Amino acid sequence: MAAGGQDCPVRFRWVGCSHFRTDVSYLPDLEAYLADLLRGRERLAAFAADSWAKAEAMPSDEEITRVRRLVHRVRDDLEELTDEDKLHIQDAVALVRRTRRVVALGLPRVGPPEDLGSERPTG
């Protein structure tokens, strides 16, 4: 992934990059990424390997905290909306997510590809 038109020097730590931006349409991806980080941390803690290797592979507390904050901020912002606005946002998010599945933007995916026939809940 390019950061500011250059190769990214923070290597797969997109959430800590000043170029990183997100919106409500990525909430399911952020939630899935957070769950993956937490599962990965648990698996690595129980895995038999050299401590340096585990330390390199272990998701950092800072990354987990940052993703948690993003998820909570998006959820909190949604909670402040009226029911009517929430419905409009849900419709828009469903449209954007459907479009992303059929239009390749060349951006990396956070989770596994979704089935085109299914729609994940957004809230």
C-alpha cells in the first residue's frame, strides 16, 4: 500500500499511519480486524516459539487500543443519530459495500471476501 505516493514505511500497521482514514462503511471490517487481532494475540500467547519471534508477530496493545477507539467512535456517532438518519446511513452503507464488492479499487481488504449474495449487518 502506498502512503503519500510512497511505499509505506510502517509495514502493515495502517491504523497507526497519518494517511489512514475510515468511515462508517468500514465498521464491519474494523470489527472483524479487531477480532482477528485479539484472536491472534491469544493464539500467539499459547504458541511455542522463541520470544523474539512471538514479540515480532504479536499485535501491539497500541494497535488494539487504536482499533477499539475507532470502532467505539463510529458506534457512538451512530448512536447520536435519529432513527431516520440511522436508516439512511444503513442504506448508504449497504450500497457502498455492495459497490466495493463488484468494483475493484485496488485497495487491500481487511477480512475475507464476502459472498456477493449476502449482506452483513452494519450496526
